[in-house]
Amino acid sequence: MDAARMMQPYLSDIALALVATSLVVLGDWLNRTLKRSVASWWFIARIAAFVLMCTFGYGLLTLWGQPIIYRVLSMTDPVWRPALILVCFCVLGVIAERKRYL
């Protein structure tokens, strides 16, 4: 309970870190999907699609994902909140390790 109380002021930052880490770990899948979708487009259109994906796509995912994760974390029972956060980061770490990012 003390850990949850100490984390409370930083819950928004923790949610943002979870979203950002998820985007880093899953970003290659998103980029690969975009690459397949625009492979037949003209060169300038492919560049524009990539720039739009990076600026608006990742930006919107971050802006919309952070409040959702924050809400889930704040609705979690304070007794379980530190464990949930730790498990989430560990799962992302395992995914990163399997993708050979580490």
C-alpha cells in the first residue's frame, strides 16, 4: 500500500512510459504494416505516409493511449497497482528480448 501511495503522484508519467515503451516495442510491426500498404505508391506519397504515420499516428496513439492506461492504473486496487505496473514493464521487456532489442 505504501508503494502505491508513493506512486500516485507519478501515475500519469508511469502511464506515459508504458505507452511509449509499447510503441517502441511494437513500432516495427506498425512500420512494417504501413510499408506493405504503401509499397506500390509513388516515392513522394510513401514519404508523406511515413511522415504522417510518425507525427500523427504515433502522436495520437500516445495522446489517446496515456489517459486510457492512466484510468486503468488508477482504477486498480492500490494493493495490486505496483505489481501490475511491474508485470506490465516485465512483459514489455520479455517482448523486447524476444525481438532481440536488448
